[in-house]
Amino acid sequence: MAVGQKWTDAGQAYAIDLLDLNTRAGVAGTYYGAWGSGATTPAVGDTALVSENAEARTSIPAGSMSQPAADTVRWVYTIVATGTRTVQETGVFSAAAAGICHVRIVHGSLALESGDQVTYTVNLRLKDTSEA
Amino acid sequence: MSQDTVFGTAETETYIELRKADGRVLYFRVTPDGVMHSITAEDYEKGTA
């Protein structure tokens, strides 16, 4: 397994559409959190999880988003296992199915049983090359 | 004149709270390189505040 975290090309394109007055109005305003068992190294070209688990994606309302710093956006979501699961990837999407994959994160493997729940707090920070 | 600006980079950091069905609670921090570290409840609270 190769871990990592990526802000995807699609997520970057989404941000540009938000900055552009010509496209801003057409940008989808919903977010969903998903998890899966895929362990493939994340890449900026990712458009989905490698192996999304069976649980429905969790809606992330505005109240579950914040900016812990001015250059950072945060998504918080909880997913409950409905069966025995291996979880080692998660992502934030623009829709309950398919949609834009904004970020994909591959982490250490979690062996879950039915009823176990994971709350993810995902921070995406944008910085310039002069910042640590 | 056209001037391209290099935006820089993005960094993702993730915190995980795992609530087991038997009542145990485990906390992890996934650093930007993707490595998952076990952390204390106090560090989790600080990181997600």
C-alpha cells in the first residue's frame, strides 16, 4: 500500500470555476464524503475511489464545513460501517454518486466491524511556494 | 502582456476518529505524506478545533 493525499485535477478545475465570474453560478454546491478499500497511490488524475465501499456517501452540509485558517477549507463527515469493512481510502465528492472527486486520501488500513464509525476531518490548505 | 502566476501547492491533512461498536475510541492524524499516526484524544481535539 502506498499512502498519500491529493487535491485532484478535477478539484483544482472546480476551484478555478469558482474564481471565474463566468462559470461560478454553474458550480455544484454540494459535498459528500465516501470511503473505500483501495490502496492505490493517490494521483492528481484520480476521478473516483479505487474501490468504494457499499455504504452510501455522507452529505456534508455547510454546517460541517469551516475554515480553520484563512487558507484552509475543512470538510467533516461520518460514515458508519454496515458490515465488516476494510477502509484505507476516503474522498470528498460533489454528488451522492459519481460527481467530481475533489480529494482522495489513502491512509493506514482500518479493519472495521458492523456498527463501527469513522469521522473524517479533512483539511485542504492552499499555499504559495514561499510558505512552509 | 500576459503573466502566468504559479499558484503554489496544496496540502491535505486529515484527522480520523474511529468509534468502535464496543465503545472504544481511537484517534489518528494522517499527515500530508499520507502516513497515519495514532494520537491522543487531546491532540485530536486540538487538531480539529
